[in-house]
Amino acid sequence: MATFGVVLAVVYLFGYLRLNLASFSQTVRVAGITSESGSSFGERWSAAPDEAAEQQVLQSHWDAYFSETEREARAGAQIVVWPELSGMTFDSDEAFYLDQAQEVARENGIYLTIPMGIVDTSTGQRTENKLLLIDPTGAIVFEHVKYGGHIIEGGLLGDKKLRTVTTPFGVISGAICYDMDFPTVIQQSGRNGTGLMLVPSSDWREIDPIHSQMAVFRAIENGTSMVRQVDHALSIAVDPYGRVLAQTDFYSSSDRTLVAQVPVEEVPTLYAAFGRWFEWLCFAGFLFVVAWSLIARRQAS
């Protein structure tokens, strides 16, 4: 009991000091926006009577996101994140809307995170769910394709490799929603210098807020900040220690904008250094203690 008490006290003391002595030299203003929910957009799009009306709905959807992006840029945001599949478009129009997004990023001097859903014009099926990060020059600096969760048959499947880009604030990477539920994949962020994970997502009421809270564990494990902008659930920004910097819930907010000053500095962690070995070491230690106690009991009797 004494040994257990000492170990527990040391763990709590270490955690207390680690959190309270943590500081960051620089932060960046990040804004997450949900201009129109996917369900609302889907209803308007499916109700369009003809192709011309569909294009009008599509353009108005993108214009709403561009407008709020520019608003947040004027307010000082240097990074803007949209929720998963907010950049829906037909494959024939992809280049058209992407050009507009690049122009918005260039004119406002921001990093713009565009989560695109590409729909095959001939079949009407979504074939791609991907994340593009556009830098202040308008260049696409990385592309991430979703690999977790429901992937439509015949759709593009990601390769489970996290891309990164070095910015004036630090190293940025990204994943999409359910991708964060794969600890061994996200562990790359703890080993490639990532200081900020951008995670566009789309959930539903039954997993709100637990799915966002699950993603926070990936940030803590790998010592990286995270901004998870979510359609139909809790949007949240945390630092590498899991401390909440800002949050807003889709169902309790009329304005679904998330704004936070986020550090982009990597924090070393045991999980990033040793991966699953640390977990197995803890498990092996537990088995050793159990075996040792049983042997000691038998010897005593």
C-alpha cells in the first residue's frame, strides 16, 4: 500500500507540475466555421428541380463559406478550418471552386483548410472525401484522403500517411473525422514534428460530444494541439496537454464559429517515443505485480 501510495502521489505531482509549468512562446489565431450544415445543404441540393438550380445551390453554399472565411480573416484569423464535406462539388466543377478557394486564401493571406467531397457527375455518387490545405500564396501544400469510417464502395481510400507542412507558426498536419480513431496511425503526428492537427469532422447527435472528446486523447498522446471543426456535434480546440482553448456545440449554438489562440509547438510524450510499447510495458508490470503477490502469499502460507 505504501509503494502504491508513493507511486500514485508521484504521478499526480508530475501531472500537476507538467500542466502548471507548461507555457508556449507563440500562438496562432485559428477560426473554425460551419456556415451551413450538411443536412441543410443536402436538402436544398436534392430539392433543386434542374441542373441550373443545382449549380445555384452549390454556388450559394460555397459563397456562404467564403464570406465567413473572409470575415474571420479580417478579424485576425491566420488559419481557417471548415467541417468535413463542406466543400461538396461535382467532379466537373472541382477545379472551378478550388480556384475560388485559392484566391480567397491568397487575398486574405491565410491558411485555408478545405474538406472536399467530390461527386461523380455521371453516377451521382460521392467518390472522394479529402482535405486540402491552401497556404497564403494560394498554393495547395498538402492533400489528405480519408481512410477511416465509412468509405463508399469504389471511393478513394487514403493511404494512412499523414502529410505535414512547415509554417511560420510551426508544423501543421491534418486528418478527417474518424481518422482520429486510429491511434497507431495518428502516432505519426508525434514523430514527424506536428504541432497542430486540423481535423474537419461531421458527426451526429448520438455521438456528441464523445467523439470529439475521443479525438482529444490523440492530441494528448502525441503532444500536439488540435482544432476539430465539426458539423452536427462539438467543435473543440485544445493544446498539447488537452486543455480546452475553445469549444462550441452545433445543437446549442446559433453561431457555430470557433475561435482560439492555439500554440503550434510539439510537446514530447511517452506515447510518441515508445508507441504501444509503453502500453504493453504497463500491462506487463501489472501482471508482474499480480504474479509476485500470489507467489508471496503462497510462500507465506
